[in-house]
Amino acid sequence: MIRNDVAITPELVKEHGLKPDEYERFVKLIGREPTITELGIVSAMWNEHCSYKSSRIHLRGLPTKAPWVIQGPGENAGVIDIGDGLACIFKMESHNHPSFIEPYQGAATGVGGILRDVFTMGARPIAALNFLRFGEPDHPKTPHLVSGVVAGIGGYGNSFGVPTVGGSVGFDKRYNGNILVNAMAVGLARTDEIWYAKATGVGNPIVYLGSKTGRDGIHGATMASAEFDDASEEKRPTVQVGDPFAEKLLLEACLELMKSGAVIAIQDMGAAGLTSSAVEMGAKGNLGVELDLDKVPCREEGMTAYEMMLSESQERMLMVLKPGMEKEAEAIFHKWGLDFAVIGKTTDTLRFVIKHEGEVKADLPIKELGDEAPLYDRPWVESPKRPVITPESVKAPMSEAEALLKLVGSPDQCSKRWVWEQYDHLILGNTVQTPGGDAAIVRVEDGPKGLALTTDVTPRYCEADPFEGGKQAVAEAWRNITAVGGLPLAITDNLNFASPERPESMGQFVGCLKGIGEACKVLDFPVVSGNVSLYNETNGQGILPTPAIGGVGVLDDVTVNASVAFKAEGQAIILIGATAGWLGQSIYLRDVCGREEGAPPPVDLVTEKRNGDFIRQLIRSGQVKTVHDCSDGGIALSLAEMAMAGGIGAEITAVPENMPLHAFLFGEDQARYVIAADEDAAADILYAAGAQGIPAVTLGVTGGDSLILPGKQAISVKQLKSAHEAWLPEYMTGKS
Amino acid sequence: MKSAVIVFPGSNREGDMVRALKLAGSDAQKVWHAETELPKGTDLVVLPGGFSYGDYLRCGAIAGRATVMDAVRAHAARGGLVLGVCNGFQILCEAGLLPGILMRNANLKFICHRQFLKVERNDTAFTKNYAKGQAIDVCVAHGEGNYTADAETLKRLEGDGLVAFRYSDAHGNVTADANRNGSMNSIAGIYSDKLNVLGMMPHPENLIEDLVGGTDGRGLFESLVSSFGKAA
């Protein structure tokens, strides 16, 4: 019988984030009152972050399979086959709450955690991306959070040695009390050298690797599953501290160990540390696990079993080794100066047994800790439909040129150079397209293949219509990859939502997920990994529903690609895709007219696929080198970005017949691309589009040093650039 | 030519360096920091970029005292060539092979961007394939690249022509705007007295292919290889 030295009171249960009925369920499961260590373990396993208790039943509906998918959701990261015996392993994960409390370390360990997820599976990380949302610029905390998060992402990735090649940064008052920091890592492995968490064999040694265990991060996953209030900053001690140097050593040591053939199974210690990694390895392999905590390398003295099981100290791994290979494995880890300790073994009892100082501190059924976690079908209500706003009903408060100049220098649309210049985006020498375009491109080893990578979602669309917004998020990621010449293969999703216990926000979650699923199915773009982050709200104010999508595509020949920059004067500019002048939920309506209204643009996925496939064919056949998709700010913003990137102007002569000019220029109709091509090629493209029934219209011609909008409204490229580049650096130095 | 690229715990551009050396026709071998000798016949020693020992102490301070550095110092004393890039430059300063120190960037932030450098002289083993005064387009990626030295050292470096590269604009004009990390005299790289040791903050090894930004960095590696001949 286990000795119970701490009385389990209802207050203690509550502090562990367990609801009374959840606690009852646990007591019934084990048939007695738990020890404090056991209470800690179950609170770690059954919180929202680890158990997906509110989201599981909805996640089941997502398409996760395709012939190129090697591993879908459920492992450390998703794995896809990219040909030539190579696999791309990738995932995106949130570190929202820690980053709000301690921005540098929160963001840094977010990057560290996701890199570890990828190299745990045997992949060498080749690229990192991120998706960031901050509160409104005027909020007093915002500059401090931007500064800390960006420095933290850079601080970790730069030292680790992975290029941070892409991302998204935006501001909205709805993130004032709850910012979003989502980090994505992309790695490369051989298809026959991928490692999983599933333990095999009874009596095999369980080995602890990496940094020592300290008291940092205890209950991190529980914090991540709670709402915030004004006292949240008191939670600073639960934020972990990152050590990218240790992680780099861990990477090299793990990859070397995997090559030695000593590894049976491997799992990184992420959220809920030793608890979650050990349970996962045992449960997946239908085995019990016995750990002797006296063997765990500790950084601090007098750590209890409870603390060791819940510590979220970083840069740690758990492995099951082939028996007899311990010495060889230890030598590799000592060469890299890392801790190595045999701390337990696999058993045939299906129990999770924790021993410390000669006593059994926990003895739990291992499978049930995962399988019997509560599962909720939370009540939800559908978001009310918003009215469709007709183009004619939106009056232009200023000229199109003035509106464009305002938008290119606005917080959301301005250049994010200040951010990505703090990230080493050139290391490894394979960055073919740097941040600032539609998607980043990294070459795979020495070529010829390349990967196209992007992160995207439009939260205001998701709030106005979760289903269409969910579709749009996937469609835009797909479009970004297509626009550089990539074939979109799979996504990772980072589902950031408010409290699932409010039917309105649960309804947003359900709606977005349906939209994501629908788009993945039609676009053949399955979900292979992801993360759910709920309870993103402070004092009852929820964030905008923000299902960030990380997309991966492949270029068979990385030298054949397209970018947004105008490359020559005198080229025809062509718009592919139909324009209805959709201003509902547009950036123009919000930032120029001051109205956050209406239904978002609908996404016709069949059209999306048809238009995108057409664009990709144009790039791959070498007819087109200049492509930009249309998203926030419509045609006008696309044109401005193309002119700024290339340092070449354009004259736009196309005038709409059936809608106001500002709706034509700034409408955010979907499935559209702006391309530029030589006159001869342009004629062929228009003909080919016509033959396939794809709307294509000539907008104008490149050249000169100004972007000239219809009605002879000229803005010099220099003026555009200076507005575009000015806002963020001035804001961060307190000048704007 | 035979090159030895030293790997410290936390080095992270050793692979980029090996690729650039090989592309230029050098043999390039990675050498672990705990070694006491360089591989036989080493012509060039390279200290690559990275965050050796996490840069938790002064950048390069621990690596500058690593076991292998005695062999590197001996190689340099014999007149052998040594190239230190980024963290490698910081290590050379800490190891006493080059004067001065690299301080935090003027804006106190890590910066990664494309950067033009003015080639100050083209009569060294490192730069003979460039023209004197040429502006080359490479990149920087560092948080501590702000070259600082006392007035006497600076005077000597300038007087003896030991400045290798300066931050410049696309036309080779050395301007304040081009000197983003705040280095004294816009110094991006310096030579030792005998011109056989070069330390520089920018990364020529990342600008060696048209597909990935351009080829202006190749000249440095090709200059070196042309002195020794290509590897068999």
C-alpha cells in the first residue's frame, strides 16, 4: 500500500486544475485516494493541453491521410514523403501563456520545444517559422512583448543554428491580454531512419538524456490550460528557461546515437516533462514503466518526486535503449558533455510505478492515464451570420492612392524587416527565398528539390464566419506555396481559441475545424500534426479565433520558382481569378473606413484549386517568374508589394465597369494571383486561361519609378517603401 | 589546398564553411576542439561561425582557450593561414591572435542582413581574386560585431594597412548608414601583422551560389585555393 503523506483536500484538487467530477473519475479509476505525486501526474495528463479533452471529438473529423503521408497526428511531429528517399518532419506549437508572462524565455522555449519535437524523430531541423499576434500597438504592454518575443525567438534559433525563414506578425486589441506565439520547425530525415515514441520489449533500460532537472516549469501545462487574470504575472516561476546551446548539443548527440543503432524509442520531455514522456512511451508500446527517481540528474537539491515528475526543465529526452548498448550510448553523450542516466525499465505490468528514496510514490495504470482522460462534447452555438456588404454601399473616405499609402504603412501591413532581421535566416546556405514573400523556399541539401513553407490565417474572417474563415486559412497557406511554384503537400495546425467552456467560443472552434477539414479535403492538403491551445482569454475577454496553419510544399526543381518582385520593365501585369469587389471584413474597410463589419469573402475551393494549379503550371513551365497572391488589401496591396520588392513601378490601366474602383482595388476576393510576364508570354497566358475558363485580365504594365493607379494616381515606389519600412522601427523606438 | 575547420560545442556554420571551401576546390576536414594537433599538411585553419559554448561568457572566451587553439597558434606562428569568421573572429581576438574585441551591436540586437564590404587591399592570400576597393555583397548575422580597440591599436591597424574589409554601400563608399553594428572605423575584418591571420564578422561562405543570394563570397575562397592549388 502506498503511504499518503499529504492529505488530498478539495482545495488541493482545485489548485491542480481538476474539476470535482474529474477527480472523482480518477479516484474510481485507481480505487483509492491518490498520493500527492499521483495527483500531480494526473493533473498533468488530464489538463486540456495534454489530453485534448475538449477538442478530441472534433479533431477526429480532419483529413490526415494521403499517399505521401508517412505519419499523421499523434506522434511528436508529422512526417511526409518528399521523394528521393527523403522525409520532411514538421510541426507547429503554441507557447502563448508563458510568452505573455515572460516574453523572452516563453518564446525561446517555444522554439526549443518545437525543434526538439522534430529532431526527436531523427530529423535535422532545416528551417523554423513562427506566427505571432500581439495586442493593439497603443496598449502599454505591446512594445515590451514584441521586443521580448522577437529577441527570444532569435536568441534560441540563432544559437541553435536553424534559419528562421518565415512567419506572420499582426496586432489586434483582442490579443491585449493574451498574445499568440506559435513556433514551427521543419526537419529533414531519410524515410528509413525515422524514430517513434513507442517502446518495445520488457526489461529494456529507460534512459534520461540532456540537461539536468530543476524546479522550473512545474505545472507549465496546467497554466497553459487556464484562463488568465490580473494575477497571472505571479506565475512567472512556472515559465521555463531555455538553453539553446544545450539543445544544439542534444541534437548532435541524439542524431549520433540514432546512427549507432542503440535506440528503440525516443520521446522528448516537453509539456508535463518526465510524466508525459514516460507514460506516452509505455502506453504506445503496451508496456509498463518503472522509474527510480534517485537516478534522475537534478540541478537543485532536495527535489521531491512530485517536483521531478512535473518539472518542465528544457533540453531533456527520454529513450528506451537496446539492452547492452548503454556504454556505447553513454560515451556519445559524454563526448557532448550531456547527462546520461539509466533511470528505469520497461515492464509487463502496464503500471506506471515511481520510486523515490526507497518508497513507491506512485503506482498507476499506464494506459488509462491517457485513454481514460475525460472527453467532453462541450455545448456550442453557431456564430451568427454577418450581413454581406455590397461594394456600392462602401463609400471611399479618401483617394485610392492615399488609402494604399496608409495601408502599406499600417501596423499589420507594414514591413516586418525589424523582426526578421533579428532572426538568422541565412544560416545553412539554403535559403532561396527569404522572409517577406508569399512563402519561404529552402533548398533540400544540395538540391534539386526545395521546400516551400508558410504560416497563415486571417483571424477576423474566422470570427465573422468560422467555417469560411477556417477554409480560408488553409486556402491561403495553399495559395502561398503555390505562388512560389511549390506543390502543397500537408499542413500542421495550431488552433488558438478562447475558453471551450463558453458555447460561443466552442462554436468558433467547431466551425473553424469544419472549414479547415473541408479545405484540406478538397485541396488534398492533409493535417499531419498540430496543437490545440484553448483558454486564450483574460478576464473573460477571448482572443479572435486563430487557427494558424503551417503549410509545407515541395518544388521538384528548386531553381524553377517565382517571387513577388517585379523583375523587368515593360512586362504585362495580369490578374488571375475573378473579382467581385468583396469589402466585408477587408483591411480596407477596417483600416481605411474604420468599420469591422460584414461577412468575410467566401472561399470556393474548387475554383481555388483550379486557379492555383494553373499558376503552378505557369511557373513550372518557366513562363512566369513573378507571382503574388491576393490577400489582405487586395490587388492594390499586392501590386505595391511587387513594386517595392523589385524597385520597379507599374501603370495600372484596367478600370472596373461594374463596381467602384476602391472595391476593385482593395476587395479581398479569394483564389486570385497577380502575375507579370513578357508581352509574348502574356498573350499565351491569357489564351490558355480563357481556354480553361479561368478569369484573367490585364491590369497594366510594369515600368517607371511610380505605381500609377487608374485616374493617374501616382505614388513613387520610394514613397511606398519609406512608408512601408518606417512604421515598425519607429514604433519600437517610441517615435510613432 | 587542405583546410581544417575547427568545431567547438555550439559551432553552427561549420557545414556552410566546408561547403564553400569544397566548392572552391579545397579539401576540407572538420576537427574537434579537443584535438591537440591539426591534421598533417593543413594549409588553412578555419574557425567557423556559431555560438561556441553558448556565448554565455564573453563571445569566444572559452573557445579561445580550447585545447586545439595551441595548435592553431603554432600554425599561425609558422606563418600558416588562419581564417576566423563571425564567432571565429571573436575567438581569434580572445586567443590573442588578433587585437581588439567585438562588442554588442550598436542597437543591442542580433542583426542578419545582406551587407556590402569594401575590399581594402587585394595583395593578400585571402583577397587576391578581388579588386582593390571593390564592393562585395555578402551577409552578416551577429549580435556582437561591433569592432572596438584602443586608439593606439586602431592607429597601428590603419597605419600598417591591416584593415581587411569595411562596411560600405553598394559602390564601396564607407558610410555611417552602412556601419550598422557601430564598429570603429567601419571595420568588418582585420589581418594580423604578417597578413596570415584574417578575422571578419561577415559571412562570405553564405554567398557562394546564384540560387542563394549571389557569388561575391567565392572570391575569398578562390583566392586561398589559387595560392595552394586545388585538392587532388
